[in-house]
Amino acid sequence: MSENDAQLDNDAKLDRLITARAAERRAMIEHQLIPRGIRDPRVRTAIQHVPREHFFPADRIDNAYVDAAHAIDCDQTISQPYIVALMSSLLELHGGERVLEIGTGSGYQTAILAHLARDVFTVERHAVLASAAAHRLKTLNLTNIHYHTGDGTLGWTEHAPYDAILVTAGAPRVPDELLDQLADPGTLVIPVGDESAQTLTRITQHNARFETQTSIGCRFVKLRGHAGWQD
Ligand code: SAH
């Protein structure tokens, strides 16, 4: 097969992957997201474009469009579609931003961010999850994502500052390191609370002043590490 034929073959596979369950995604947006107030049209379009089943372990893809979070490897979870949509909306992205994501996990939220922003810098502490996610995201031709394995509570100083930062694990407090790496203006979204319940929290920086707003209650796996949970 020539290089050109291989590319055409890959494009055809990708097309099939994106169209296969498009109707289920439309239904998910209509029944799970719109009634709960997800209005941002760019967020809805991104969710329509990303085949969620691609991020599920092979034996569990039937769960992909269910209104819930689901288990992935390393005792972690892929977030509920509504939570992904809400967190993405709270960042109010327009397309030109550089975004830092802490907790790559399956890579599903990363894919949504890659559709909404110019560049996504994603950090995951489990190397196994990070490499599986990178592989999946490359198959989807998402080339504006940069990967790092390590403790995301320290951020990723090399590429700071970031217009938006999204933490997808539950934190005991807001890490100062992440506030330090936020651009001005900039927005940080992070679930904060104890290990059984957190509040989705948005911190916006304007003219060197931080403002904090709270959104819904939620339950994420623990953000572990230097400025997270220690155990
Ligand atoms: N957005 C992901 C959610 C994954 S669950 C998805 O939809 O699939 C949260 C992830 O945060 C887990 O993969 C966990 O390993 C990771 N995590 C926890 N603490 C971390 C830290 N300090 N740095 C980077 N990743 C962390």
C-alpha cells in the first residue's frame, strides 16, 4: 500500500468511527445535556464530533452513552457526559486558548478540549493511562495535544501561563502552583472538597484579582500528589 493509500484508508476508518454512533450522541445531547442547561453551541458540537465509545475499554463500550461515569483502568473513571459538558462550558473557550488539563484519564475530556481550544497540555500521573489516551487521541487525528506524565498538582511550568486550566480529579484545596500558572485574564475549573463530595469551583483572574464562583456538587476520584491528597 502506498503512503497515500494508507492515508486514505486511515481517513475512511476515522470517518466510520465518527459516524457510527452519531445518532446516539445526538440523543445524548438532546436528553442529557440540553435539559440540564448546556447552552454553549461549540461545546455541543465538540461532543457531537467525539466518539465517546473510543475511550472505553473494549468490553464496556456499550456503556458509552449512558448517563453516568464509568470505570476505566488503574481504578480511575471516565466522567459522566454532563459533567464533561459542564466543565467545558465553565471555561468559556472561544478557540484561541492554550489550556492545561490535569488528569488525562481516558482522554475523552482532552478530545473535547482539543476541539474547543488552540492547544491542550494534558498531565496524567499514571503512565499506562497517559500512553493509552495518547494513542486514542492520535487515532482521532487530534494533533494540538501535548502530553506529560507526572504530578499535575505542580502544573506544567514549561508551557505556562495558560488561558484556562481544568482539573478533572477531586482536590482538597486549590493548588497555588496552578493559580501561579494561570494567565491574566484566565479561568481555572476544579472540583474542591473532601474525598466523598466536592463542589465544582471556578476561579477567574482579572487584573491580578481572583474571583471564586461555585457550581454544582460532584464526586471525582482523588487528585493525588504534592498539592493534592497524600495517600
Ligand atoms: N478527564 C478524565 C477523568 C479521569 S479521572 C476522563 O474523562 O477520562 C481523573 C484522573 O486524574 C485519573 O486518570 C487520575 O490518575 C488523574 N490524576 C489524579 N491525580 C493526579 C495528579 N496529581 N496529576 C495528574 N493526574 C492525576
